[in-house]
Amino acid sequence: MPVDRAKAVATQCCSSRESVRPCFARAALVEMRNLRGEASGLVPEEVHTVIIDSLSLTPEEVSVMRYDLIVVGGGPAGMMAAATAGGQGLKVALLEKNEKLGKKLYITGKGRCNVTNFGDMEDFERNIMTNKKFLYSSLYSFANYQLIELLKSLGVKTKVERGNRVFPASDKSSDVIKALQKHLVNNHVDIKLHTEVRQVLVKDNRVCGVLLADNSRVDGEKVLLATGGLSYRQTGSTGDGYQMARSLGHTVGELRPALVPLEIGEAWVKELQGLALKNVLVRAVVKKRTVAEEFGEMLFTHFGVSGPVILSISSHLNKHSGLPARLVIDLKPALSAEQLDRRVQRDFTKFSGKHLKNALDDLLPQRLIPVILALSGVDIHKKVDQVTRQEREQLVQALKNVVLTVQGTRPLNEAIVTSGGIKVKEINPSTLESKVISGLYFAGEVIDVDALTGGYNLQIAFSTGYLGGISAALNTH
């Protein structure tokens, strides 16, 4: 039996002199790895446990086990990096402080997981907000179609929806996570959960391993940080990578919320909490200049507005330091003012004799009607037959120009991604290796890169993870 073979190595180790026990410990781990883990019916963590239990190793002896690459962070970037390097023959450890991998990935896209976007490279360039040129090598090394093919090979079929957004056909993020875990196992990655990294260890300006929260060490020739940003802290994104990078001499830019809901000053917005609007056009205006324009869906909340259109607008406002700002919403962007006026007249004819508040049901959601009438300045109790041309024009203008005052964003923890991070000028874009410390790599949101909604941020995570993993493998002695 495979496990018996591994235990035979362990037995030899236990009868050895104390001075060579650590060497035999490593030999036993290599032996079990050579059995490919799955041949024994065990997952990597169980493989590791069998060896350690058989040897009765102390924490100090366990800590001398050395890896070619240590990946810190079990999100999409980290999982991709570890599996890619493992597939190139490297001995890889993936360290994750949570109880499971992909904890933030599980909740993305409201649990549906918008894994990538099916657009071409020009689409990606238009939708990447920060340091798009830095990402060229990553995106060309592992493109969206390659990710889709990989997922397919791992048993996950995908589908393309509006805006070229790609989702698993099952609409389940858990299927994507299971596929990535399978990818890790297939490439013999040692997965270590409940393992928090405190510090990257460096000797002679080169990484040599990591120090864990329990003060034990994991030695490695290379380390890749894929620790994510600062949003959704409950998923483990607590900024650990930023602190580790700073301690090694890297510069971390200002961390700000991106793809985040906006807080609005107008009190009437709270009355519409939960109301979703589709096919609206929203303009962001800063100092009389339109800095962004987005078409799609939005949502009123107890604090202001959210939804895909608003999230994208927020990232544009970030770049223009645009607070306070104004949002101008066109509720009927498909119609010109003249066309909308004719539409209103038809509705008035249809609802002849009724009060205004009961004559706009074909045009607006019921809850929005009193708000629009109030904004237009037209008496809500007036009958449609009594509405003047001037009042009708006021109503049309209100429908085409709902103005909201942006007072701020929601906290960073409520943002989908973090804007800011490790400065790209200190990272080689062709390999994602640090220019400051040899053998140190970065991938994912910890880098100062971010994009709009639509699957672009996850593709960045997968692409940088792949490039970081393949670069670590190619540069391994």
C-alpha cells in the first residue's frame, strides 16, 4: 500500500540518530509526494499529517521542511500561482490562514462568481483603471480564453452573459473553487490551512522562507504574496501582505475603496431603499465636468445608491478625487426629450381624467412616481388633463435629469476591491518578481492594480497568479 511505503520511510527515520532526523523527515515527505498523494486516497493535508504523525516530529523539525515556492494566500491569485508552479515540477506550499480556500471568491457576484470577461484586449484596456500597461505581460501570458479552457478541463462549463461577463454555467461559485482545489491537488501542491504568515524571512537580500504566527518557520527558495486587499475583512483580507511588503522595503500606495457604494445627501433616497432601476444612464459630474458615464442597473439603499453602474462610477470618482460630486440620472436614455414628451402625452391620453400620481404607472415604478413629481415641481394631485405644456416639459426634464449629491463612499471594507497597493515600479512586470528583494513575487489585489466590474478584476488575479507561478518555476535553480 502507498501509505505503508511512506510509513516505512518514517520508521527508518524514527530509528535514526537525532542529528539526521530532519533529513529523513524531508525524505519521507518527498517519498509521499512521489506517491502523488491521490494514489493513497489522501488529500495533501492528510499526506502531510500521516508523515508528521508517523515520525512524531517536533514543531522545530517540521519547520525545516523546505519548499521551492511558498505561496501566501489561498484566493484566486494564490491558488493559480501555486498550481502553475507545481505543474512545472516545483515543490510548492500554499499557506492560507482561513479554514478553507477561496473564501472571498465564494461570495463574488452574489455567489455566482463572474470569473472573467469574454472581451478582447482592447476591452480590458478600457476597463482597467490603474496601471494597465503593467498588466500587459500578465494578461497575454494567461488570457481569458485560457482560463475558460482550464475551467472546462477541470469540469466547470461557463456561459457568457450581458456585457461579455463569464459565469459558471451552474451559477455556483463553489464549483469554481472546487475546480481550483482539484487543480492544486493535480499539481501536488501542499495546502496548509489555518496557517497565518507573520513575516517573510530574508537573508542577504534574498527570501529564505516565512515566519508563521505560531513562531514556526517554513523554509523556501521563493515566496509569492497573494494576500489580497483590505475589503471584506471577514474573508481574511486584512492587509497582511501590505505590512509584509513594507517591512521589506516596498512602497505601498494609498489604499482606497474601489467598486464601492456611494453615500447620497438627498433625504428622499432612503424612501426608495430596495428599489432597483434597469437601463438607466448615470453621469458623474465633478466641478461641472463629466468624468464618467455608465449605462445599466442601479439600486437605492438606506445610505444612498449601489449596483453595477454605481460601483463603476465610484472607481472613476476615485481617480479624479471627485468628492463631493453630482450624479445625473437619465431614467429614459433611449428616448430624446422630444420623444419622451410624446410618450408622456400618450400616457396622459390613456389615463385621461386621472390624477398625475396615478397616470405614470406605465413609465415609472410606483414608488418613484411621487419623487419624480416632487422634483419636477408639478402638483401631484393635478389631473393629467390640466397639466400645461410647461409643466409637461418640467416632468420630462425631471425624468432625464435626476440629480444626486455624492457625499462620500462606503467604508473600504464594503468595497469589492481595494484601489492602491504595492507600487508597480518596484515589481518586474514581465515576471512579477520584486525589484527590491530577490525571490519575492506578488500576484493579485495586493499589487496597485484594479478594474471596473465585469470579471476584469478576477481575470487580473488569475493572470498575475499564473505569471508569478510560471516565473518562479523558470527562475528556480
